[in-house]
Amino acid sequence: MGIGGPIFVSIGDAVKLNTFLDANPWMPRSQMFVDDYSFDTYKAVGFGRFDEVDKESDAIKNFKMTAPELGFKEWMNYFGVVNKVSPIPK
């Protein structure tokens, strides 16, 4: 596809990104990018926001989110960092 990077884009700031990467050391830092809360990068690449989706569309009505299959240690890791990395402005 010719993608040069990054391959993971998230909302937040450098502190949240580093917290996430510290908890997931297997993920390559060079392929990560964090956008600020203006969502400018998201908009530039054509990504949408969950709070701007047509909630009446068939895709949304038929979407079922399920919990991933994680072991005890993985769940503890998740709960230990989720609040620190959630894209909630300070």
C-alpha cells in the first residue's frame, strides 16, 4: 500500500502516548502519532469522531462491541493505564 508511517494515530498528548507505549513496549514508537484535542490530523486523513456519527445508520445499529479475550495480567495492565491514556482533555 505504500504506507510510510505512522500506522497508529490517537488523540491526547505526549504524556498519554508515552504512558500507552510504556505499557505496550512491543509497539514500535516510530509508528505512533498522537493528535491534540483539535482533531486536525484526524480530519486531515479523513477519520471521523464517534460523537459525530449518525446514530441511526445501519452500521451503528448493528455494531456490537465485545470485550477482548485477555488474561488476568492483561486486564490488570489495562485497568492500570486506561484512565491515564483516555483522550480526555486536561
